[in-house]
Amino acid sequence: MAFAHLTQIAYVDKAVEYNLRDWFAENCPNLLGLLNRLKERCFPDWEEIGTSLGLNTHIPVPVVVEEKKEPAEKEANNEKVPEVTAPEPEKKEPVVEEAKKE
């Protein structure tokens, strides 16, 4: 539990001015070392998780539907691009042999 709370202070982005993080780094080197060791042992994929997960995981992500756009040249000429489909294989009727009468 302490790890979760202290990492919120210790790992704030360096680009953000945050006095508590700076104080923590200067005055608590042993605690910062412990956090770093825990992070390395328990979360070896820390960077990947931080970049791939959303911050508000409880909020559903809207589904974005992309529309197909025709190439600019075809759009300018108002030509539609025909769809290309593979031809269907020929269906052969099953051969039914008549029963021989004896």
C-alpha cells in the first residue's frame, strides 16, 4: 500500500514542477531506492504498462468506426472504385446412378 502511494510522488514526470517529489528525492534516498527495487522486481514491464494502459480504466472507451475513403483522384473524377471479389467455384451436381434392375 505504501508503494502505491509513494510512487505517485516519486515518479511524477520530471517536466512537471513538483516540490514534494524534489524534496522526496533529496531527503529520502533510501526510501527512493526501496521503491526502485520494488518496481524492478514486481513490475519489470513498468514502462510498457505506463504507456499502454489508459488512466481511467473504469470509463468505457468509445469505439471509433473508420469510414473507407476513396482515393483523392477517384473522388475528383466522381468515379467509384469497383469491389473485386473472387469468382465462386463451379458447383457440380452429384452423379446418381440408377439402381440396376435384375
